[in-house]
Amino acid sequence: MSTIGKAGILFRDGMQKFYTWLAEAAGWVVVVMMLTVSYDVIMRYVFGAPTKWSLEFNEYLLCHHASFLK
């Protein structure tokens, strides 16, 4: 196998690891979004004290996710 072939394989493996990490990070961001929305719903309907930051925080996270789709 030539040097270019080995370099290509190393590049491909590195990109696969990067994309796997990126997918896991995106999954954790969705979990954080779910938890903050759940927290806001509980605070709003159970305690009558909605949070001021939950909606805006989730909007930023959603925009962050959308930027990965390009």
C-alpha cells in the first residue's frame, strides 16, 4: 500500500471518529433541551413560576443544531 493510501485511510478513520463524536454531542444537546423544557413546564404549571431563560436557551441550542445541517 502506498503512502497516499495509508494517509487516506488515516484521514477517513479520523473523520469517522469526529462525526461519531459530533453525533454524540448533538444527542446530549437534545437531552439538555428536553430537561430544560421539562423543568420549565414543571415550574410553570406546578409552581406557577415560569422560568425566563428556558425558551431563549432552547432557541439558541436549536439554532446551533441547525447550523450543523448546512
